[in-house]
Amino acid sequence: MQCPKCKIEAAIVKSEYITVNDDSPDKETELYLQHEYACRNHACDNFKKVIATVKNPLRLSKDTTET
């Protein structure tokens, strides 16, 4: 991920797990790992500003014997 202004590679400044449908027994729960990216160039106007948020799905298994 690059900053759109200065084209320097951005840094991950925050990561968190996001659940969807966790409170509904009728729907399958979905789990995501969400990253926020910020510019790390001191000379850029976007320095330390979140420039992108990416949500990646994580596979959930119902098999309790899986290692």
C-alpha cells in the first residue's frame, strides 16, 4: 500500500479483528482482520493520517479437532 500523495510505502498503524453476524444464530459468523495504513513520510501532508483501511477475511472452521 502506497501513499497516494508521496508514493512512499505506508505503515500499518492499527490492526483489529472484526466479526459480522456474531449476534445472529441464523447467520454464519464471519471474521475479518482489518488493517489501517498511514503515511510514514515526515514531509508528506498525509503524515500519520490513515490513508486506507483493508479488511481481509479469515476462514472459520466448525471442526473442533482441527489443529
